[in-house]
Amino acid sequence: MQSGIGSFVLIIIFIAVMWFLMIRPQKKQQQKHRDMVNKLQKGDHVVTIGRLHGVIQNIDKEEKTVTLDCDGIYLVFDINAIANVKQQSTSAVKPSNDNHKNDQTNDDSKSDGKESKDQQHNK
């Protein structure tokens, strides 16, 4: 009788471990994808599950489709075919610091040949 209860508890533990290692992470991933799809907007740069890159032209919530502009070719996909968003339309692109560094370098080269202590130290 004791071994029957022990094996039953072992099966329950095995099922619980399978739940936490397989099913639970999959549900979290599905919820994350669902949230991403719900936030899609016209102008977002997206990638489909077939790795096709395009810009969202139209979203039809009733039919659950999305129209992508892929270099002038308009394609209609199921909204769940969107794998990820590369760049959202509402996000502002920040200027990179590289341009600022290049401006400083160009300004330094225009100087009369005298270098500051900081410039000498950096070399």
C-alpha cells in the first residue's frame, strides 16, 4: 500500500515539473506575442514568420489581417503571421553619438595644430 502512494506522488511531481518546464513558458511566450500584436500600428516596421520585412500599411481588426508595404508591393497577411516588430512608428529615432564624435574630430583637425592636454593624453 505504501509503494502505491509513493508512486502516485512521484507521478504528480513529474506532471508538476513538466508543467513548469514546458507549458508555462510557452503560455508566457504566447501572451507576449498577443500583446505585441495588439500594439501594432500603421507605420511599424515588422518581420513576418517567413522572414519577410515590411512596413504596416493597414490593420483590419475584424478580419485579423495586416497589409504590409514591402518596397512598393502590398501583401496581406494574417495578423498572427507577424513574428516581431523591428521599429515602432511612434518611437523617435535618436541621433547617434558617432556624428557628434566626428564633428569633434573635424573641429580638432581644423585647429592651428596645437593640441590640448586631453587630446595629447588620449593619444
